Amino acid sequence: MLFLIVTIILCLPLVVFALSNTAVVHLGMWPTDYGVEVHLSAAILVAMAVSFLIGAFIVWMSELAQRRRARRAERTVRLLESQIEALKARVAVPAAALPPAA
């Protein structure tokens, strides 16, 4: 229910924006004669969505190296913890099992 309330609150400004900008604009590709007539609000919202997705992809790609380092560090920690446990087990050998001192 909370998700629905937050979604409605966040989408309300987009709906108001779309209803406020109903003018039709011509979007054309410069080197070609291709063009399309769309509502101004649709053109702006699509441009914002595409820009957001491109930015999210760039951030995701830049974090790949950090994630790789974190996985390598976690692997090293697990290895070192297992070595510590092995050393603790070796030290905890009962005194009776040790050979007599000469």
C-alpha cells in the first residue's frame, strides 16, 4: 500500500506536466527528411527517460571494477578466516598428544 501511495505522489507531477504541455511539435532528424509530430510533453518525457537510462548504465559500468574488488576482498577474507581456524585447531591440540620434552 505504501508503494502505491509513493508511486501516485511521484507520478502526479508527470501527469500535470503532460496535461499542461499539449502543443504539437515537429521532431526531425537533420541529415534526413524524416520527421514526426508529437506532443511536447511526450517528447520531453521520453528524452528525460532515455537520459536517465543512459546515465544509469554509465554509473553501473563504472561500479563494475569496485564490485570486482569487493568480491576479491571477500574471497581473501574467507581464505584468511579458514587459515586462522586451522591454526587455532592446531594450537588447541591437547598437551597429552605432544611428545615429551627432552
